[in-house]
Amino acid sequence: MEVSPDVWAPAGPAYAQDAGGPGQSFGENDLTMPSKLPPAEAAAAALPKAGSERKPVRGKDVLVASLLCLVGVAVAFGWAYDLFSKLSDLVHNRCTVQLGPPAAKCVLIRPPASALWGLLIGGGATFLVLIVAIILTSVAAMTGRRAWLWPAIALPIIALAGGAGHVLVATAIN
């Protein structure tokens, strides 16, 4: 990177009266301080007055959004209960009892990979969508936007992800 020497004002006795001392230049030729913006750039940099005002929080939107979030939480926990009740059926042993010295012989039966995918989709995706919807709902409510929109979008996604997880885990059990 090269610096042009004509950008900097020469320090010397000609500029000493501006600075109050020899070798310093604090005046119009000093380019170390930020300069004023041209009028067009200054107007573009200023915030618009309408954009800086906050919209009021609407009570009806917050109430509807809260109810939709509660329904989303209930649906997500319902699917979680369904999936974890099937978890004990996934991991089990097949044991046979013999009359000889080894009293029981057990073989571990591993669940298929679809069971893991069912748990990930049904549990992980459901709660990820729920958390994202709650965060976006709170941000939308505080900025004066429609807060009910995000949980309304999340509810069908939660139902589909939970249903897909249920189907994958149920087919792995049978």
C-alpha cells in the first residue's frame, strides 16, 4: 500500500500559527480527523424519523401468539411422549431360558437405522422448530409486527415432523 505525499500537509513554520507551536498543523489542511460528509451523503446516513419510532405492542396479537405457542408446546410434548414411550420397545433383548448350567441365554436385538432417524426427526426437528418459532414470535411482538404468524407457521411443521418421527419409529418396532 502506497501513501501519496501530497495528501498530508507539510509540517513546518508556515503552519505553526494554526497549531500554536512549531511542527504541528491543526487546521483545514489536517487530514487526520474525519472530514464532514457532503450534503447528499449526510442525508443518506441520517436515520429516517419514521423508521426509528417503535410500533406499539398489540395486545391481541400477543394473546393469539401466546395461545398458538402453547398449542405448539402441547403438540411437541405429545409427540415427545409418543416417541419416548416407543423407546423401550426399540431396545430389548431376546432371552431364552434353559434348564442346564447357563440359566439364560440373551441376544441383543439392535433397532434399525430408521428408528434413529425417527427420533431425530420427531424429537429434534420438532423442538428446533418450536424454539425458533418462540424466538421469532417474541422478536415480532416487540417490534410491533404480527407475532401470531410464526407459531401459526410452526404448528403444521411440528405436526408433520412429529408424525414422520412416529411413523419411522413405529415401522422400526414391527
